[in-house]
Amino acid sequence: MTITANDPKRKTWLEVAKDSDFPIQNIPFGVFLTRDDIITIGTRIGDFAIDLGALHQLGYFDDIPLTDDIFLQDTLNDFIADGRKTWRAVRNKIAEIFDENNSTLKENKEHQRIVLFTLDEIEMQLPVQVGDYTDFYSSKEHATNVGELFRGKEDALLPNWLHVPVAYHGRSSSIIPSGIPVHRPKGQKMPKGSESPIFGPSRLVDFELEMAFITTAANPLGEPISVEDAEEYIFGMVLFNDWSARDIQKWEYVPLGPFLAKNFASSVSPWIVTLDALEPFRTEGPKPVKKQLDYLQSKGKKTFDINLEVAIQPEGKEETVVSKSNFKYLYWNMSQQLAHHTINGCPVNSGDMMGSGTISGPDESSFGSMLELSWNGEKPIKLNDGEDRKFINDNDTVIIRGHCENKSVRIGFGEVSTKLLPVYKA
Amino acid sequence: MTITANDPKRKTWLEVAKDSDFPIQNIPFGVFLTRDDIITIGTRIGDFAIDLGALHQLGYFDDIPLTDDIFLQDTLNDFIADGRKTWRAVRNKIAEIFDENNSTLKENKEHQRIVLFTLDEIEMQLPVQVGDYTDFYSSKEHATNVGELFRGKEDALLPNWLHVPVAYHGRSSSIIPSGIPVHRPKGQKMPKGSESPIFGPSRLVDFELEMAFITTAANPLGEPISVEDAEEYIFGMVLFNDWSARDIQKWEYVPLGPFLAKNFASSVSPWIVTLDALEPFRTEGPKPVKKQLDYLQSKGKKTFDINLEVAIQPEGKEETVVSKSNFKYLYWNMSQQLAHHTINGCPVNSGDMMGSGTISGPDESSFGSMLELSWNGEKPIKLNDGEDRKFINDNDTVIIRGHCENKSVRIGFGEVSTKLLPVYKA
């Protein structure tokens, strides 16, 4: 099926700002609470949220085989489970409904009243119930920086890194949508030179600039997915902030990996941008430095040119952009990640989320965490208000944004914005 | 509310073998497919499976506030979310219904025909939809053995181990009930002296003798649970086999922990034995070797005396018990584990599963994995048929059993039995 929704020439009868992340060529999917306190699946064009549940009830999707309640859900999991053919048909149909040359909904004010919401009338929810969340570690620059900081320059990049798309399992229960604040976590830390650990608030709370992809049901227990087939099972992507407490991490992470240093929160942008919408922005990733095993060898343009930035906004002040990076810097692409994840037969389900790992670029201005940007506090970052930041302060808001752009179209992710509250007090 | 269901003097009108794991004092909870292809929540007494959905429809739980469909579910998650008061009331009521002095169901053959099944008429399912699965590493003996094997005797127990109930996140999607076979996984391995990794079947597939506890919804994002309150949120326990591929593990696990070496399968016994049923078997765990931080200090009998054993059964042959251990050997108890898990505000939901980590005891016969029992292959284990085992062979079945016993009652878990199939071929 052709992705007619991607036609760069299409215009919509809805008003869309020129620099919007959500032109009619985007058509992402999300879940929101409406002004009538109903949870529904929707999409977004410009600054309008569109109730797909209502559109379906009004018959606008009648020529696509969909169950009646497919959009009347509080997560996208069932819709995602329907597979790529359905996603594509629905996205094409939405493009058609809102095309400036289609007068059906354009001239039906009554229907518009039912299906269109302004952004201040809705409350975005987590778009999927995350069955399992895996976090990769796929930026060579990030792995090298962190390795140097934690283990010294000699052992910076570990021997397995160029062969294995290293990953670990994260915590699904603490994945939250943009807008939900997070408390500074408490935990065990081992001060330098001390005999035993102390307990208290983390002093080194950090963001991690990541993206995540969301899968459909891919494989039963025992059966791998090939690197060639992997994209068939990727629904779309979101921005992802993998909050981290570096002092807790340093003490706890040997030998089984990060645990409490990470699982207090990870925040995501609420609109899932489909892989289909990202088609025009395909690009090749970095060339392999070492020969990769057969099951990981990937050909062609398997990654995407997505501009990313991170801003810190102290309370009541303007924000400062502290990093500009790009998704294409990642050494391991999503197809390789999914092939690796399933090579042992591990089953992947609809709604699973796979984080990229921190996306650091080649130079300092593109590092994806404060750990790297401030070089573990040695080089504080200057904010626009003149203040310094080594890590994240109480009441700072961290905002990650991302978008793709070419001469004819801009496809964006909006943002994930999360405020760090002081330590929780009972 | 008194746990009247635990009355050791109670007898049932159902036939129960003397050495059954499931006397009327047990009353575990599980999910099964009936002979009529209906999925329901049930319990077990002796060798009878009891359809609680049907019992509820027949009015047997009318004096307990329960929703109509609470047992007509394909997982226990909603029932578990109802909390300890409900679990206790339902368990007490079931004991009453099957008490030999209660003639209501005893003399109603028609109702019995509807609610009672023999074990060969049902198919046990995974009892919960596991939202998140965490695996602890709480046996000092196991951590010491593995540390010695992977890093040498000097660094065997890492500096953080006596302070931190070390844990990592596991994969929920590959948790399977007893009876489902597992394929030997393929993956990357780094042969000694080699320059680069090779790809192929794991040669070192292992079991891990564990137990796991299942939680109810415990805390919202940001709010810790205290060690004193923790048991309030523990529904019950199962036997847990955390399948592991040691060669894959060794190459991939630094720095983020085990991933593909573990997530190809973990198998569980299908009946969840409630913490209430285990009350008579409370005991104290090992004395702390080092002072523990305040949030981890636990008083009194916070663990349970549960006898555990592992048997290997080669295809078509008799089984050999290769390990006998006990849950009480664990250094960190479940209350400490849950307090640690949430101290940073990580939310715990209904149906989450927390593995204990391999439960090794003080002597060689109580080690909980082949890695330890065969000392990484140096000392093969002799099976009853004369064959040797260093790790698990294709078509071996691994069976874990567990039970508590005192003078008046035996409360058991049944078993988790899993066959290792050869590598998957497409």
C-alpha cells in the first residue's frame, strides 16, 4: 500500500502554523482525555487534537476493516497489534479526510464540533501500556564518554561494545508522559574515601537524551526476527528522557547494571510518530568500525535524520538549550537492535518500548547528558540567566525536542517536558 | 481478620493424599483453562482444581464484597489489586465451603459437577500478567560462588553487596508457566583466546533455583514503602526457574548486566501460595554481617522456612535430585527487597513479580545452579543413570519443587517443570 499520507504537496483545511511539528504529513497517534472526561485515541494536525474514536463512530473509517472500539481505548496497544497494513490505511484515510479538497468533514460543522479539540481542552496520556521496556546503549560517543568517566580512558569502550548492541531491561511502571513532574530520588551513595555508604537525596540527577521505538507483536517465544524484517514490527517513535541518578548508579551498578538509579522515572513525548511518516528522512548510520556478525549486518538507509535538542528551564526563567544532537549518530540502528533482542527467541509484544540509549554526537555541544556535558561536574554549563549547572537542580524543567526537516516538509515529535521536584516528603 | 483458613485441625470432604502440597490449609490461587475451554480463576485442594468463577456465580461468595466478574478473568491481577482483606476473606470462605462439617456444596452434586475439575481436565496458565519483573540477587552464598567463578576469589563478594539488595530488571514477556518447553538459545560468545566473538547455540544452558513473590499495587510514583509495611503488599509466592545461558552472559553482561543470557525464558509454578498460607512457617533469616542502613533494617521473622529441590530428568529416564536448598538461606528478605525497590519512588503494581535470585545454601549439595554445582564444569554432576551433567542437555527436563512442613501441616508449591528443546529451526 502506498503511503499517500506522506504526499508533501497536500494541504489541509485546518489551520497549521508554518513551523508546526504536526503538518498533515505527520499524523501521529496518541491517547488523550477529552473535555468530556472520555479517554480516546487521537491524532494531531497543527494545534488540533482529533478524536479518532468519534471519527470512527461517525463512519469516516467505514471502508477500513476495524473493530468498532479500536479507538475507544485507553492505550494504543490493540491498534498497534493490528499491524502495519492497518496503521497505513488509517493514516492515509486521515490525510484524505483533512485534505483541503475534501469537503465532507470540512463542511460539516456539527461533526467538527464532536471530533476536534484545541490542545488546552485535552490532557495527553501515556500512549501505550508498556509491556516491557528495554534500553539500548547504542551511541558510541556516549558509551566512550561514560566509560572514560567511570573507568578511565584506557577501558573507555569495552571489548564487547562494537560487537553487541548492548542493552538492559528497564522499568515499565515508571514511564510517564510529558508534563508529569518527578521527585528527586533518595538512595545509597558511596562517598569517596568512605568505609560505608550513606543514605540521602541524589545530588547528581541527570537527564538522558534518548528516543524510543514502539513495537507491534513480533514473535512467539523461541523465534528470532531477522534484521531485514525488523522494521515491519516497528510502529513508531517518541522522544525519551531516561532520568538518571549518577551517584546512586555508580554505587549500585556492578555487576548487574543500573537499577534504582534509573527506575524512578523515564518520560516520553505523548505523540507516537509512525515510521511511515519518517520515510522521507531515511539515512545511513555510521560505518561499522569492526566486522559485525551476520545476524546484525544491515544494508541501506536504516536510520533517520532527526534533529534533537535539550533545554533546561529553571523555575520562572527562560530556558537554555544545552545540547543539540541527532538520532543518526547512533552506531546501532533499530533493525539491528530488534534483531539482537530476539536472536535468542525473546518474544516482543505490542506496546513494548525500546530506548536508544543516550544519543551523544561527536562534539561537546552534542552530548546527551549532563554527566558528559559538564564532564562529571568539572566543567559546569552556563545557563542564559548566568547560573551554572553541573547536574539538574530542584524545580528545573528539562525539555527534549525533536524534528526532521527537508525542503518541503517538517515532521516533528513535539516535546517531552519534565520538572524535577524536590525530594518527596510523606 | 483472623486467618481461619489456616486452622491445622480442619479437614475437608474432598479426598486429599496425606503428602499433598495442597491440603485445605493451602488454598493457592491460579488461572486455568477448563474442559469447556473457558479461562477462570481457581484454587486447588488435593488433586482437584476448583473453579472460583463458577462458585461465585452460584452465590458461594455472596457475603464478601466482590465484583461479579472478579474470578472470570484470564489473570489474577484485578483480584490481587483488591488487597489483603479480600484475599483473606475469600481464602477463609473457601476453607469453610470445603470443610468436612459444611454440607452445602458437599451434598450438592450438581454444583460439584460445575465447579470441580480433575487436574487432567484443566490446563494451567500464567497466573498473572506480569507488569514488571525484577530479579534480586539475595543469596550471599550464590553471589560469592558466582563472583569467585567470574572474577576470582579475591573480589568474590563485591563491596556493595552487603549494603544493597542488588537487583536488576528482567523481561516479563518470556515468563512462562510450568510445562511450556524452551528452546536452547543462540547468541554471541567469546571463546577464550579468540580475537572476536562467535555466534551459535549456547553450550552452557543453566537453571537457577529461585522463588518469586507477586505484589499488589503498592505505591504511586515518588512514594517509598517502608520495610515494616512491605508485607502488606505481597500477595504470595511461586517457584521460579530463571533460565540462564552462561557463555552468552559472560560476554554481554559488562557494564549493564545480563540481557539475552536471561530473557529467553523464566518459568514459574502455576499456583500462587499466599503469604497468609505460609504464616506457620515464618522464621528469621541470617544475621546481618554488616550494619544495614535504616531503611533496610527489618525485625522479627520476616522470611519463611521453605524446602526446595531441583531435579534433572533426561528424556525417557528417571529424574535425579541435584540440589536441596531452602528459601530461609537468603540474606535479604522480601520486605527489605520491596523497601529497597521503592526507596527512590519506583511504583510497584498489581501482578509485578520479584525473583529472589538463585537460592544457594551453605554447602555444595544446596547450590542453586549448575554453574555452582559443577563449579563451571570442573566437577560434573553424576545422574542416576550414570551420565554426567555439567550444564543442561537438550531434552532434559528441569523440575523445581518446594514445600513447608511442620508436625501438623504441609503447605507446598507443586512444581515448575520445563523441558529444554534443541535450538529453534525456522
